[in-house]
Amino acid sequence: MSGKTVSLFIQCLVDTMFPETGEAMITVFDRLGIPYEYPIGQTCCGQPAFNSGYQRDAAAAAKHFIELFEEAEVIVCPSGSCVYMVRHHYPELFAGDPSMQSRALAIGAKTFEFTQYLVDELGIIDVGAEFPGSVTYHDSCHLSRGLGIAEQPRTLLKNVRGLELIEMKDSDTCCGFGGTFSVNYPEISVAMADEKIDNILDTKADTVTGCDISCLMNILGRISRRGEDVRVLHIAQVLAGGKGGKVDRGEKA
Amino acid sequence: MTSQYRIDAQKGIDSPRLQASLHGLQDRFGKGAMALWAGMDDKDMRKRVKKSRMKNFEHLDILLAELAQNVRARGGNVYFAKTAQDAIDYTLEVARKNEVKRVVKGKSMLSMEIDIDPALADAGIEVVETDLGEYIIQLAGEKPSHIIAPCIHMNRNQIGELFAEKLGIDYTNDPPALTLAARKALREKLLSADMGLTGCNLACAETGHISLVSNEGNIRMATTMPQVHVALMGMERIVATLEEHRETVQLLTRGAALQKLSTYVSFLGGPSSANDPDGPKEFHLVIIDNGRSKILADPEFREILACIRCGACLNICPVYGRIGGHAYNSPYCGPIGAVITPLLDGINKHADLCKGETLCGACKDICPVQIDLPRMLAALRHKLAYGSDRWNTRQHNPAEAYAFTLWRLLVTRSFLYRPFLKIGRFFQRPFVNKNKMIRKMAGIGSGWTDGRDLPPLAKRTFTELWIEKYSKNRTTQPAVPEEEK
């Protein structure tokens, strides 16, 4: 497959803590013949500052992002909340600056979440992956409520050979991450993660997956502390499974 | 220091009884409301009602004047209270003139917002709640923990014990028996009260009525049996026409209790007359501002006034669902409370309510009038981040502001950001455990590691891997030249 060259927008947490998620995305793109490139100067989209109220600081990060990605044909990110930030909050941040705002809107229009890009933009519903095991899927908030993406990842998962998708109760209830909320209100955050993990365990699936590494980091961190026997994998890692697939991190915690 | 919000949140989390109640509540009413909205034939109704609510705010003064005129024409009294104290003073004066000894209340969150009960008690007046849930709370000497279901934090065994102690009945935990006991006790109060004090769900300008929805019939008695009825109304609770009223009240009862219509909808608008002998001798409508004008004047927050207080957002919020209502330390809890309480009572004072949510957006989805609560939570945090003269708010956390300034410096300059990551990677080494996780951090990081493990910074960032492994034989876009900005 040829077509537009994807500019990889690698979320800061993927870049610094979960690079295997970015590599898994590359594996999937290679298998599908999707061309891609990586703008080197990228850092963080600004979401942590925005959600904490520091809009001026977030706007500085947004400006950096816009300048870096302006020439991209299409931008794809393995994180729903970062895409939501770019699409919905960037234009708000520049409400008083029409020229920056139109640049933000233009960037937003060509920024897609990973599964959304595959299914909605390229019409791919089977990435040719193999993944033996049972998987349950967590709907992250900004992805499902904000961007309306819930079916796309499920479609891709259902077409993975050997994979059994088991729905959990309240899959679209927040996992309790919430950015700085998770460290400022840890008791509430952990209680919410526990609720999520109990629902994951009830499915008896051996893997939990999702499209946002931040939620998965929260779930993984609590699963690891509780000593539960469930793998936590980003959906790109599940979809990378199979020949040439690389599914390393997230070994049973 | 751990804030009161966090301490009370922990208490809620630690209470199995509360957790069981909240699970039941959210599974039934939260999911039920979402299913109702999804299955509604009239898909535009919520949007239409929201639009009419917002449109009415553009000429609220005219609508309120029309309402007042129509109530007065029917012989009712209307008083505009600028502050909570004005509303209390007026009500006390009415009580004094009528030599009121006992007040029966309909469920009114506004009465709690202005905190009128202690003032009535100080004037030697007995105050009795007549909504079953509020009555239980009053007997227990507690505060409501849900806008619609005030005693959701109690179970029937507790209520049985409470009734045995306070009403002198034999212990039972049978809900019908308990309800009957309350009914008997409340009947006596209702029949002998001198004043009914209620809220106002909606007021209709065109007809000059207020309306109250209830399922227990207590509102109807409290507004017709006593000689005097005082209704407390938030100045934003107005619709222009009866047609608007019809649609708005339908969303209210659906959002609150999944009902197409509540058991009772009472329309009240004046004293009894020769043609209409039922009702009080005096009717007083107290239209209360108490900070609402200020909200109305700010385009960023005006939308919150569209709230019809159905409480649906509490029935879905995953934070409320874990911590319960008492942690909010306000008559208004849950997502609506987290926005309206700081606006009415001080943003700095209630900083934890502004910051203590995940912005997951469930509240916006369930809100019958689609209020964007997460947007306003972020806006409140913006006030706390930099301070705001308009809202008389000072910068909440200078250390955090400083940290974000540093963060900004790094994320806008990748030539600083990259070395910074390497330094972090070096210093994290002693903390990384055998299972490749960080188990303990100091300072702010302990917020994470007290209950969770943290994956460490990777040995190679994706950027480094890209340069080493993937960028070869590929036309890579060069990095944007980094200049000092």
C-alpha cells in the first residue's frame, strides 16, 4: 500500500517509557506497506499542562508541535487523548489568535489516532496479525467519548487470528489516571483503578489492551502492585503480533 | 498536608456500605439514563431544551420581571434576594408576621445553599424536612450525600435503628414499614405546620407559576396545608413558556429518576382564592441571586446555569461513585457540585473540587442539557493556575506553576529535553526493582508509588531507537532547527 506518508506522532510516554509501542506501530505499518517518517524534534503535545489549567504553558507546547508537524501529510498517534488534545484543545488555546488558530485547525484535521487511521481512513479491518490468547479491551475516555472511537479498535482485534475478545463490565468507565490527578489524588485514582482491574479480572482474559498508554500505565502500575496475573499491552503490540511481531514489554507483571 | 477532600474521599472509599450503595445507584440510574437518551425518539429534545435555557439567559431580567408580574397579579408576593442573608431575612420576617412555630420543608438544595435552617431554629421555629430521604438525614443529624437521593450513604438497617431510636418504633428494616412510620410522623407535622418552605424546580414566566416535582406527595401537602408557603427559587430556574416547561420537566424527571413524569408535578403560583380554595393564605416567591449574576456575566461559566439539578451526573461520575457526596463539603456534590460550588463559594476555597476529577467526560454525556462540565473544570483550573481578578482568585499552587514553567522550557526545546531524559534515566537506576518497576519514590512521586508501581524510563527512547534502527534508508524529515524562542 502506498499513499500518504504518515508522520509518526509518538506520545511522550511512549517515547520515554514504552518505546516498544511505537515500534509495534512501525511493525504494523511495515506489514501493511504504509509509508511513515518521524519528526525528530517532538516532545509533548501539552496535555498535562492544559488539563492542569496551565493554558499558557500548554499553548507553548502546542506551538512547538504545530511548527514541527505543519508540513506533514497525515499525522498518526498511538494515543486517543493526545489526538483529542490536538484536535479539540489546540484551537481553543489559540482562540484569541486567528492565524495560529487556523494553523491549529489544519493540523487537527489531519491528525488521527492509530486504529482510527487504519479503519476509517485506510479502510483496513484486518492487519494480518496473530495473537493467541484472550483479550479484553478498555475504552479510554478521550478516545471513546471525545473522539467517538470504540468500534474501530474492536474491529481490528476481532480480525486477529487466535484472539478471543471478551468484553469487560463498564469498559468505558475511567481507569482513574487523569494526568496529574493520579498523583494529586492517589487514593481516588487507585480506587478507580481497582474498580477497573476487578472488571478486567472478571473476564478471565489473560491480556488487557487499549489505545492509550497513559491509562494502560495506570492499570499496569496497579496490577503490578496487586500482583495480578494479567498482561497489559497497547493495541499496537497486539496488532503487531504474528510474523515479525514484537510483543515484549508487558510480560506478566 | 492531606486536604479535607482527600480525607473524606478516603472515608468514602473505605466504607463497604457506601460502595455497595453507589454501585447499585450507578448501575441502575446512570446506565438507565444513558439508555434512555440513546433510545429517545426525539433526538433533538436535549439540544432544544439546552438552547432554550441558554437563550433565556440573554434576557433573564425581562423573564423574571414577567414572572414576578404574573405571580403578583394572582395575589402572590415576590422578593428578589441579592444574597443568602437577604433571603433568610425576608423569610424570617414572613415567619414573624405570621407567628410561625413550625416549618415543614419540601426538598430544597437551595435552602441548604443559603443555610436557612439554623436561622429558623435560632428564631425558635421548628424545622421539619418532609422528603423521606431528607427527613432521615435530618433525624440522623447528617448531611445529604446526593442531590436527589440524600441518604444514599445509609442502608435500611441503619435507618431501622435510627427510626427505633428517634421515632420510638420497634426495630425493623422493612422499607414499607419504615416508610409507614415516617409517614405517620410526618403527617402530624404537616397538619400542624404554619409554613411550608420549598424550592422551585422550574418557574414559568408566561403563566406565573412555579413547579415542583416529587414522588411522595409531601410537596403537595407542604405547599397547601400550612397557611403560608415560601418558595425559594434560584434566579436561573426559569422557562419562558409552558411549552418550554413541558420539555424541560420531562428531561428533569428522566435524568433524575428515569421517569417520563414524576408521580406529582405541582404548579403553584399564588394564595388560595374564592375560585380556587385550595392552597395557602399567603404565597411568597423568593428569587435568589447569591452569586448567580456573576456567573451569568462570565461567558466561560454561564452554561452552568442551564443545570436543572436532576443529579444524573452523580449517577455516572466514576469519582463520585468511589468517594460519595460528603467529600465535596457542599450541598451540591458530584460533577455539578465540583463546578457550581467553587463559583458560588470561592474557587480557592474549593480548589480540590476543581482539580479532583479526571475530566473523563461521562458527566457531559449523561447531562440532559449537555452541559460541558469538563470544559468548565479545566477553566476553573485555569483560574487556579494563574489567578484571576474577575473571580478574586489567587494562584493556587506556586510550586506547581513553577514546575510547569520548567516543563514548558523543556518541551519547547528538544535540545534540552533529550539530555534531561538521559539524566532522569541515570538517576532512576537505584529505584528500579527486580521486576523492572519503580516501587517507591519520594515527594510528589509518592502519590503514584504509594499504591502503584511505575515503569521506569526505557533504556532507549523511541527517538533514540528511530535514529539507530529505523531512520536508515528512509527519507527522514530533518528536525526543525531549534532556535532560542
